[in-house]
Amino acid sequence: MSATGNNASQLALDGVGKRYHLKGNDIVALHGINLRFAPGEFVSIVGGSGCGKSTLLRIIGGLERDFDGSVRLNGSPIAGPGLDRGLLFQDHRLLPWLTVWENIAFALAESRSAAARRVIAEHIALVGLKGFEKAYPHQLSGGMAQRASIARALVNRPQILLLDEPFGALDALTRIQLQKEILRIWQAERTTMVLVTHDIDEAIFLGDRVVVMSNRPGTIKKEVRIELARPRPRNSPSFADFRQTVYREFFTETELAPDYMV
Ligand SMILES: Nc1ncnc2c1ncn2[C@@H]1O[C@H](COP(=O)(O)OP(=O)(O)O)[C@@H](O)[C@H]1O
Ligand SMILES: [Mg+2]
């Protein structure tokens, strides 16, 4: 594909569908997903439990080979996992017998050269873990462990970071703190971010766009461009307008009435 062609999309999904076969039953997890992601864009994807969010990220990540439609990265079909895509999950998935430094080093093909050591140190600093290089995962708080896994996911400088409810297991205050951190990191690194979340405020706080998915089968219901300057105060009237726009895709007007939404 030429650099000028196809809207300069870095990642393009066309007609993506996925069926699971479970005890003779067909579950249509995803159907007819068309999405474009521009380089450096931050896209949030929201939807209820079981709507296919993780399946979608697994397909983009190359972890799921058996699907319909096409997924192209810079014009080429994805053929499996690759260092061009980093993954972050709800659980940190650090190796418990390795330190913070070693966990991050483990993601690199070569981690002993001066250049590699510099890159590891830069990423530890980027996520605010300077001084914790020698700590083991059990010595870290949930938020710190997630910071370490962000560093590990970014250390190979992927073009795209795929985030599957990365802050879902954290307490509310830590979650807000890490949302601010991921925003700062994105602004510093300009990695394309694809964030899956069921937290609508998180989706609006972070995304250039919020993609709303429907359930069974998972389809794209709506895309909302978040035309708000960052940082975005969650108590501002314009934030509330976007929240209401997204809520409307999930709740009836009666459910959204002020006396109903206590
Ligand atoms: N390995 C699997 N085998 C059978 N069904 C699956 C499998 N993984 C997911 N599903 C089903 O596909 C649908 C989408 O799952 P998932 O992508 O995990 O949704 P979400 O991440 O939005 O909660 C759900 O109905 C789920 O039960
Ligand atoms: Mg999921």
C-alpha cells in the first residue's frame, strides 16, 4: 500500500468476525468489525462483559489465528504475534522469580549490551519505577506491578500497544493515577493505543475516539470522537455530555433520568 493510500491507517480491520464452537453450539463473538487506526491515535473500545473485546484484541495481537475478514498492519496481513504490537492485560503477568529489571530485560532478545541496559533504564524511569529495579513482583503494590508490565510491553518500542482492561483490578485511586500515567507515556512515546475497557469514564478520559460495541454478536454500534482538550476534568459539563452520549448506547432514557440514576 502506498503511503498516501487508505487514509494513512496503520491498522485496518475489515469484516472481522469470530465464531467459537462450544459443545455443538456456535457462539458468534464478533461480526462485521470494520475499524481504522491512525498512527499515534488513542482509541478506547467499550462494551459489556462478553461482547468480544478481548477476542478483538487477541486477533489484533496475533494470538487468535482462526477468524474471518482481514487485519492489516501497515498494509500487510498480520501473521501472528510480533514485537510491533505490545500487550497489556488486567493481571500484570510478571514472572515472580525475576526482579523488575529482569522482567523487563526478559522481553528483549539481547539485554546485556550497554545500549540495551540504557533502554531498560529509560523504560523503568518512564513508568516511575526508578529505585525499584531490584524489587520482586511480590514486593510491589498492584499499581507498581502494572507500571512494570507497561515498561515491559513498551521496551521493544512497539508501534501499537494493546491494552485489555489494564487497570480493571486496581483500586479506584490507583486506577485514576495510572490513567494519568498512560496519558503521559502516550504523549511522550506517541505509541498507537488501543484500550479495551468497560469503564466509560476511563474511555472518555483517555481516547481520541470511543468505539462502542454491542453484545452477541459483538459489532460496532457507534463511534464517538472526543473533542476535548487534555487533560480532561471528569467533572466538567462537556465531559458529562460525552458520558451521556455513550451511556445512551447502553441505557434507556428512563434509566438515564436524574431521579432514576441516583
Ligand atoms: N475460547 C473460547 N471458547 C468459547 N467461547 C469463548 C472463548 N473465548 C471467548 N468466548 C466467548 O466469546 C464471547 C466474547 O468473549 P470475550 O472476547 O472474552 O468478551 P469480553 O472481553 O468483551 O468480555 C463470550 O460470549 C465468551 O463466552
Ligand atoms: Mg475481556
